[in-house]
Amino acid sequence: MSPTSYQTAPPRNASSIKFCTEFTVKEKILRKYLTETGLKSCYFKRFNEILMFNEIIVNVHPYEKRIAILEDNRLVELFAEKKEQNILTGNIYKGLVRNVLPGMSAAFVDLGLARTAFLHYRDIEPELLFTHHKVHRNRNQPQNIADILHPGDEIIVQVKKDPLGKKGARITGRISIPGKFLVFIPGNHKIALSRKITSSNEKTRIKTVLGKIKDADVGLIVRTDTVGISEEDFIQEYNGLKKTWNLISKQVKHAKAPYCLFDENDLSYTLTRDLFGSYVDRVVIDDKKLRNLVVSRLKEVNPDLIKRLELYAEDSPIFDAYGIEKEIENIFRSRIDLPSGGNISIHQTEALVTVDVNTGSFIGERSYDETVKQTNLEAALEIARQIRLRDLSGIMVVDFIDMSIEEDKEEVFNALKNSLKRDRATNKIYPFTQLGLIEISRKRTRPSLLLTYSEQCPHCGGTGRLLSRDSVAVKISRWFKRAKYLIKNQPVRLAVHRNVKNFLAENPGVLKDIENKIEIVVDKDLEMDEFRVYQQKDNRELTREYST
């Protein structure tokens, strides 16, 4: 059965003005409910998520794993994890001290990576650092790092910042294990709450519950998503995190340094901890092994969610079936068309991101002011979606079409602000400036999709981007899977760029599941992100016939 035949939420294909109206009505209903019940505005985001139909679609390939988040059948976030990408932030290691430099108040620690990691004195927590003995630091008296660390010491550390270029990873001795609702801090005792939890009654309730269940030598940070969850959820989460720490502690005794004790960036952790919440209606995964792993994780933190997990077993690629592949193609375009005929242009530079709104072919039906307002409202909703989808970060400047009516400006500003409330990343939006611009600041949550899927173009010195050769290879693999039954047993010729041919030769596993006999040739006229497939029999090109 095709996924589209059992989707319970209709595609969002109504006009943008109707969508804006629906959003405004929904907001009024929610705020009225919050006022009547006496709840604070921090609950608004959760109720807004509940009213939407939320799905998570997971695609697994030997060289790439992707997670797509859909809200009312629209792609709003995309996570990509490549085999060659080695994200280390949050991982816990048993490291080996190689060198101690008192003059820098730092030490270099071997984690088994290409370069030694950097540990500064202020990031040391002696009570938890060592695997074989305890050292107590007197914080009131200056102390030399050489008094604490010596070459050859085995220590427990956590990656604070990934390696970059010639710099090794930045590490810390302050260990923490993040969960969905709590962050588990061994060797501590305090309970700290997210600043976004503003209700004093809720703060008191949470601290009372956690005070009863936590161990004396464990500290906890309470995340924003804990608002309204039951004591049983807290107990289940805490026990799961404690179990993880106990497993790490056991490995410390037997593992030989350098050794990775805990991989926080495992896709199953990301899915169960950060993405799969009670407001998600369905998660569909096309890989049985990952599905079983997610089930085992959910048993530890939230067994009730297991029934919302589905295994995709159709022949067509899962992202094609849900219409996601076509939307991904648009991520790399600078221009995005709006429903009524207007458009927005997004340009990323090293310093900031600029977004320009234009009426395009839209001429409206009433007045100029109404045309501009409608275009800006459509743009506000689409800009919020593109910020999440592309994971734009840093400073962003939005140049809306000039509006002379103050009420229209307020409506457009609120539409953008309310749409960004669903963003998982920390963001702040500032009202219109005297020049008619809106400024947005946003913290990055993961590596940019632009950098994930592209590499510097040798022909333009980095001013433009092309799909990286591994991304092209995976794209070719998906093409063959899509055309599987239509070119069955037919010998074909695959024409690619020289770099892609070299990558396929070095990584034969990319096309190992393809049953066709494939002759791979270099075409000098093709760019690195292009490929062509021909029938060997009559030299007929097949590429466009079975593209997305």
C-alpha cells in the first residue's frame, strides 16, 4: 500500500492566504484557551505542534542516512548523516594524556583520532576525570595543571568541539549525558531548569519530583520539553540515563585507552532523544535494523511511542513515495516561488544571510497595499520554513516589500515570529528597523546542509557549490533503484565526471545491490554533479525517463 493512501493529513495545497487565515485562527483559539486555563505562553508551542499532523520519515543508505520532518505533509527539517562525516561532539572517551603544557594551562590527549585533543585547565573536573584515582582540586587556590595531569594518565573526557582543519578536538572533563527531558551530570548534585520554563508552579513541581528520584551524586538539567510530563516519564527517563552511565562506567574498567565509551551522535539516539516526541503522529523507517534499534531505545525512555513506529517495505524509494526528494532539490536554489506568484531570494555569505522578498508576477485583485501584504505574509511563512530546512544560522536580514500601513507590518512580523516558534533551535527576531528590515539571530543545531551536500567547485574557486562526489554517487544509486523494474537485466552505460568515477571505483559498495551490468565511463562534458545512463544495446539515454 502506498504511503499516500493512508496519510491522514491532506497535502497543504490551499492558497497561501487561506493558510495564513488558518494560522491566525489557530493562534487565536490557542491563546484564548491559554487565557481561560491560566496557562503561560510557553505552552503555546506544544499545543501548536499537537494540532498539526507531524511525521518523521527516515531513509537509510550504506553511505548516507537521512531524517525528514514533515508538518501537515510539508518538509520543514532535514537531517543528513554521511559515512564520511565523523561528528564527535558529545562523545565520551577514555583518553590517554600525551603531553602536559603548564605554560598553556593545557594538556593534549590521545582519543584515537588523527590529532590529539586539547584539554584546558578550566575544563578539568578532577573528581570525575581519572579512571584509577581521585584528585580533589582546591578552587580557592591557584593550581598548576602539571599537579593534576601527567603523561600516560588515563582520563575520562567528553568532546566539546569537533576537530577543525589542523586543530584537534576540544574536550572537557565535565561529563553529561543528554536525554529527551533531562541532562544527566554524574558527580554533581544540583537541579537546574531551562530558562524557557517560566511557570513558578511548574518549576516547583519538577524540582519536587526530581528531588525524590535522583541519586545524591547526580546533577540534572531540565530541558524545555519537560513541561507537563508526568512523574512516571521522569522516572523512566532518569533510569534510562543512569543505565547508560552505568554501562559507560563498566567499560571504563576494562577498555584500553584510547577508546570511545559513548557515541552520542548515533542516529537512533538523535531520533529517540531529540525528534520523536508525543506530538509526532508517525515515524516511518525503511531499514529494519535501524527500526529495531529505535524500538529498543524507546523501550527505555517511552514505550508508548513504539506503536507509532512503522517499517517501510515498498519497492519505491521512501523519499520518492512521500514527495521529499523533489523538495530536497529546491534546497540549493536561491529563489523560492510563493503560491500567489511572488518569490523570495536567499543568499548565504560568511558574515550573514540575506533574504529578499519580491511580488514577481503577482498583481493582486484589490489594492497595491493588499497585494504587498499578501505577498509578505506568504513570504513570512516560507522564510520560517526555509530557515529550519536549510538550517540557516548566525545573523539573517529579511528585506520585505515596503509597507506603509503599521497594522500590516505588525501582522507580517507576528506571522514570521509565530512560525519560528516551532523551530527547535534558539532564535530571536527583531521588529522592523527604520529601513524596513527584519533581523533574525539563530543558533546552529547541526552542520549546514549546504556544506553537507556540497564541496568547493574547482572551476570557480569556491564562489559556487556543486553536489559532492559521494552525494552524486548516492544519487546514482537511488536512480537505479527507482528504475529497477523498468530496466531489468538490461546492460547499461553510466557516464559521469572523472572524480565520480574514481569515487565509485574506490567505493564499489555504493552500487553493489544493482543487478544490471554497468559500464562506467568518463564524460568530459559533464559537470561533477551530473550523470547520464544509456542502454548499451541502442545507446538510448534513460536518465530523464526515470528521474525524480
